[in-house]
Amino acid sequence: MEEVTTQRGKVLKKPNLINQYNKFMAGVDHSDQMLGYYSCEHKTLIWYKKLAIHIFQIMLLNSFHLYKKGTGNRKSYYEFRLKVIEKLLGPPPQDPIPTIKLQHLPEYCPKGDNGKAKRRRCNVCWSDGQKRKDSVYYCPQCPGGPGLCLTPCFRLFHIAK
């Protein structure tokens, strides 16, 4: 038994085993506490996914401790995680993704005398020199109402404009 003074100045006797446990497990308890702040683990995940996420979180926490020890920076764990995420994702793309200026939507070609939709030659397939390909779709908003395959020609035709 060892005599221990509490925070309020009271002297207590504790078994040696408890003192040793508190002395050597303090770091583990602190790590568990830090992992619990921003936990990503869910009960519904399969065990190996939980394990992988837990290992990744431990690696992130260990790198945070090494970062603090090496740089002396007082950055919080939350800020550190955000910086790591920003670096992993990289900068956003500089060129905006081209969008169709007006809402061009494909429509079925008008029906002929026999009640079936008339077919039109696909402008994209034809301009690429492919074998003639007819489509039942066209773009009524474009001049001349060009016939276009639904995928991928409709999108390619409007981006190339």
C-alpha cells in the first residue's frame, strides 16, 4: 500500500497495483479520449471496415502527436485533421466544368404517316466518319433540329458548341 495525496490535500492509501496502472495507462486513456472526439466508426459497418477506419484514425492521431512534438505548433487536433483532408483532396479544379448554356433537352422525332417516329442521322457519329447511325432523338432548341444519339452524342454535341 502506498500513501497518495488527492487534489484536495487528503491523504489516502492505495494498493501499488492501482498506482502503477494509473501511472502507465494515462497515455492510453488520453489517446482513447482523443480518438473519441471525432470518431468515424459506425455500428452498421462490417468489422474489417471498422478496423481499417480505426487504424487510419490511430495513424492520424500519432501523426498529430509527432507534428506537435516536431514543430511545437499549438494547432488543435480538429485543425490538423482539416489540413490533412485539404492536402489529400488537393486544390479544386481551375477550369469550371462546361455546362449547357440553355436548357437543351432531347425529344423524340415527330411521328410520320405510319405512326412511328421518323429517324434522323446522328450529327456526331456522321461527323466522326463512323458508319451511318440513325436516332429517334433530336434537339429542338438547336437550329436545324439535329438528330443525335442519346448517349454520349447529345452531351458531346452541346459541349463542342
